Amino acid sequence: MIIGLLIILAYLIGSIPSGLIIGKAFYNIDIREHGSGNLGGTNTFRVLGKKAGFAVTISDILKGTIATVLPLIVTLIWNIDVDINPLVIGVFAVIGHMYPVFAGFKGGKAVATSAGILLGHEPLLFLIIIAVFFITLYLSKYVSLSSMIAGIAGLIYSLILWDDKLLILILAILTIFVVYRHRANIKRIINKTEPKVSWL
């Protein structure tokens, strides 16, 4: 029963629409009606600027991190042994982020919340993918391309180590999520119509 409750809670945490909340609370703007219409950090940067973009991105990362450490929190507070890998719980936060119950099941592209899972479970791998993301972003100016390459790099890193097969499986799932959610961006990159960032 406790596992089921953690899964539901992780999904609800992931469903918190950070971009929608920050846009409406501080700018009186529904970002779903502007830019790409996406609730994630990239569209927030584009519509509301750097301050709001970073706030949404950090919030979305923390959704994944909080969901991933939920089993540990339960163990520490209630002394209940939760017999499930935290990575599995974290995936449900990503699902909530992509298909949020609080925003009509139309959410973000899984990037920041997926990174948050790694921050909560494998901080070194989190730092690696962040480094790959910003290096690729600096070179290409494409957030979408940088997100996909960072995800693939994380998966390759885990395959090289080969000491945590569940981590490899979860990273493969998350990478598939990220690439699938960016399929329209891939077409625009090929057609050279994908917007580039101007702040880096």
C-alpha cells in the first residue's frame, strides 16, 4: 500500500505546473497561450525571460528530486522500509510532469524533472549531464538538441559503468521520453527553423 501511495504522490508532485503557476502569479500570463505553448523551462525563458525561466527549471528539477527521495523520507520519519528502488518512484514524477492532472494533462518535455531524479539518486551523473547540456547549448544554441544529447550522454555513461542495470533501464526510459517529446523540435532542427537561444 505504501508503494502505491508513493507512486500517486510522486505523480502529483510531478503534475505541479511550475511554469503555469509562476507565469500567472508573477506576470499575469498563461504561458500555454504564448511561444510553443509548452509549460517547461524553455518556453518560460522564451516568453517570460531568464529570471522566470531559471525559476521554472529549478522547480521542475526539484520535482524529480523530491519524488526520488520520498522512500528515504518515509523510512527516516516513520521507520518504514519501502521495498522499491527510488528511481522507479521518480519516473512517476516525470510522467506527472509530462501529463499533469493539474494542467489538462499537457505538460513539459521531461528534461528538467528527469535530471532531478539523477540529482536525488546519482548526483555525479547529474553534474555530468548538466555539463554536457551547457557545452552543447554553447556550441549549438539549441535547447532541444542539448537536452537530447545530455540524456543520451547520461545513458552512455551508465552503460560504460554497467554496475547498475536498473539505472540503465530507467535512463533508457527517460531518454526515450525526452526524444519522443522533442520530435517536433527534431523536425525543426532538420529544417533549420528551430529557435536558438540568445542569452548564451
